[in-house]
Amino acid sequence: MGVQERRQREREARRSSVLDATRSLLLELGFNGTTTKQIAARCELSEATLFFYFQNKDEIFLSLLFEGIDFTGRFLDELIAAELNPRQKLERLWRFYSEINDEHPEYVHLFGYLSRPQATKLVTDEVRDEIARRTGDNFRRLAAIFAEAVGRRRARLVADLMWGSFIGLMTLKDTRGNLGAPVHPDPTELAAAFEILMTGIGATLDEGEAT
């Protein structure tokens, strides 16, 4: 292995370490509570060294965001290609939402982070355009999945409805937990929520368009 290749691998390993530290801190302290000084300390780096790998905290968050977007995109591509009927695909999609929340909750938090006015304030136009492109690609993938069920005309709206419903339920669940209230919805209630959504989508299925 050449010197340049070794340095590149070391840089990638260090960046990965920083992202892993940020994941845990985000879940412990939230966006406002997580600082570059805390991230550096968790990685056993000086803050100055951290800035050699990332320009600022927003760049670290955005790197995790891109990771989450790409992770979701790979799943959606697999689902599009799967030999399942439309309802089975929607059931698998809803389970994926639950899985990503359980296994990668930082991604769900970061998807919500984009709704904040300051989320992309300090990034370049190129980075902002890249976020728009990648998230747009994922919503087009979602629309393709729903088009099989409800036709193209309503696919985007139904995709937005399912994703928005899930994010809202997870936000409600986290809020209750933070307030010390009983935490729900539980998995059984999430399954029931899917069936309620499918009742409405089912009516649309009957009106679905072939194109």
C-alpha cells in the first residue's frame, strides 16, 4: 500500500470515527446540545484536529444526512425490484420505517433536521442542491412504488402521507418519552396505524390509474 493510499484510508477511518461519535451524541444531547468540542472529546481528538476533517458541526450533520439518504435509497431500489404485489410493498415499506427508527434513529432525527430554517444556512449552494437532488431522487423512488398501487396522479401525495404519518407518530412517541408520559405508539399500534392508512389508500386503490 502506498503512502497516499494509506493516508486516505486513515482519513476515511477518522471521519467515520467522528460520524459514529456524533450519532451517539445526537441521541444523548440533541442537535443544540451537541458541540464540536464534545464530538472531538468523544473521538479523543483536539477540536483543532477535528476541523481538519470537517469544517464545522453542520458539515458533520450533513455527512450523516447524506449517509441516511443513501441508505434509504438503496432500500427503495431493492423494494422497487422485489417481486411483491403493491400491498406487500407498502407493508414492507412501513416495516422499513420502523426498522430505520429502531436501528438508525439518528437518520430519522436528521431527516427532521432539514425542516429547521438554519439547517442549510451555512452550507454552500452546491451542497444545498445536492441535498435537494438526493432527497428528490428518494421521493421519486417512493412515488414509483406507490404508482403501482394508486396510479401516477396520486402517487406523490400518498407517499407524502405515509412518510409524514410515520414521522409524526415517531415525534409524538419521543415527545411523550421526554415528558415522562407513557410511551406510545407501540409496535402493535403502529401496525394498526398502517391498517388505518391502508383503508384510505385502499379506496384510492380502487380508483387507481394504469398510467
